[in-house]
Amino acid sequence: MKFIVSRNEIFPKLQLVSKVIPSKSTYPMMDNFKFELKGDTLTIMGTDLQTTIISHLPIERSEGEGSIAIEARRLLDILKEFTDQPLTFEINDENNNVTIYTGTGKYSIGAYDTEEYPEPAEIDENEARSLNITGPALFRAINKTIFSTSNDDMQLVMTGILFELNTDNITFVASDGHKLVRYRRYDFQAPEESQFILPKKPAELLKTIVSKYDGDVKISYTSRNALFQLDDYTIICRLIDGQFPNYEAVIPTDNPNKLIIDRIQFLNAIRRVSVFANEASKLVKFDIKESEVIISAQDIDFSISAEETLPGHYEGEPMKIGFKSTFIQEILGNMDSDEVRMEMSEPSRAALFIPTEKIEEEEDELMLLMPMMLDEE
């Protein structure tokens, strides 16, 4: 088996596929790429048993067909040092030896038979449901929600993104128990109502792939697995088993106190003031009045404090409320609008953060943040 490919064509695909390969594995075969040459197409695969990425690369010049497992780390290390040039991969079928020829040298690399290489999960076509969504819309949905997923494996269903598929919209939800994001698209629908929870790792990989992809993504899913099909890539992953909490129940609907404020000014002021917050609590306080917001933080242990006053348009009773600075920075930092509207009922209940203008007409975006207890004054 032999094929010739450009370094700049194969290297980016190997880099992306390698993101699924675990840094430490109890199953040595997962340390390898699986190469399969058939006709004029080279298929490259990587897996961690839970998630598999498959990439397809057209080949102009090839001889023979077959498959081989090649050391991923070493192959990436050597290709990283090459400039763009034709690379000839020659595989000896008798001893599985792989030799890479360049214009000035040759490199032999470890390789193995693929009989024991893990196969990706199968999607039962009789059970599977499917829908299409554009790459930019899927990227935006994942990008808007993934920062709010939990890192606590004791709450496994909250470590992923909920895909809630309806006949009039698709809703994406993530929450870690402190913050929650609900991102909804009305320009895409499903033939019937259903839902699944996509784990964080394949969501991150999918986000990377679709970040520069303008085509459609076909999503097929069963109760256990999901498949995301693009022109040059396929991701197959195991879904999170379990029921996502009733997120609508925690979104307050009666919020008479509303603040509209410049998002960037607000975010930058919080970043500056939070430098003076207590290292353990990260508490930043907000004293909200009719036409201004006083942002403050202090660390009594070190006798330091900071305070800034920003203009804002506020309707409601004067309110003092506190948030963890890192959380509110994440919320504001993942919005796009020039201004943000905060909706609140009382200092002990969740506050809503809603963009005042839509970047895309068919989207609906809402973020929620639980407040922190303030010391009685």
C-alpha cells in the first residue's frame, strides 16, 4: 500500500483527529491513528472508545488498498517539523512497517495491524432520528453553552449540553448549578420532540470542526449514541444517560427590577474591581439605583478594597446583590450585544441576563446566575 499526500493537507486533519486520543490510555491501540486507504480516499480515525473522529482525505496518487494503525504522537511530531511538500507513505503489508519519504530523507515509524483497533459505535438506522443544522448555527449554539457545563462527575447529566429538539425550535441548555444558559434557534426544527445530552469532550471537538465550516451538519441519534456528519469529518459519540433537570422551573418569570447597562463597560469594571475581592469567595457586590450601579469588592484580611460607579437605566426598587466575579464575567463575556438587560426579583433569587439586541434574528438567548449571600450591614 502506498500513497502520496501534501503535508499541509494531511497535518491539520491529523491534529484535529488527535484531539480525541487520550493522553494516558490503558488500551495501547488507542495511541494510534487508523489509516484506511480505499480507492482515492484516505480515511483517518482516532478514538477514546467513547468518542470517535473520522476524517476523509482525497488522494491523487495511490497504489493498493488496506489499513494500518500508526503511532499518533510520533507521526505528529515529525510532520510538525516538515515544510509543505509531497510526502510518500509506503506500507509494507508483510511487517506493517511504514516509511515516509520526503525530498531529502526517509523516516520509519511504528505501526500495527488494525484487527484490534476499536470500531466506532453503530447507529441503528431503524431506531435513529435525524435532523440537519448549519455549521455556523451549531458552532454558535455550542459556543454559547459549553462554558456553563458542570465539571462535577457526581452530576453527570450536567457535564454535557442538552439538545432539546422540538417541532418549532431547537433548544440548547447547559448548567453547573450556579449558572445556566438557554440558547434557542427558531430557524431549525425536528420532525418530532426528543432530546439527548452531548458530553463536553465531543462538544468541544465538534465546536472546533464547525468553527470554519459553512455547510450542513446531519445529526443522527439514538438513545445511546449520536453521529454528526460533515463533508470531511464524522464524529460518533456515546451520549450521557440520564434525565436533564427541569431547567424551565428554575428560570424566574416575575422579575420587576430591570437594569440596562453597557455590557463592555460593565464587564471591564467587574474585572478591575474583582482584583480586590476575597480570594476564597470572589464576591463582587452591586448596589443598583435609578441611574447608576456601584460595583465594589473587598478583602478584609488584606485591608484592600475597590469601588466603581457606572451609569445605567434601572426600573425597580433599589437593590444590593452579589455575585461570584468569575461567574458573572463568564456570563457577560459570552454575550455579543452592546447592552445587557439584568432582570431580578430579590437579592436571594437568580438574576437573568438577556441581550438587548439579537445578533441573529432567529435566535433567543437567556443566561441565569445565582447570587451570593451578602453580609448584613
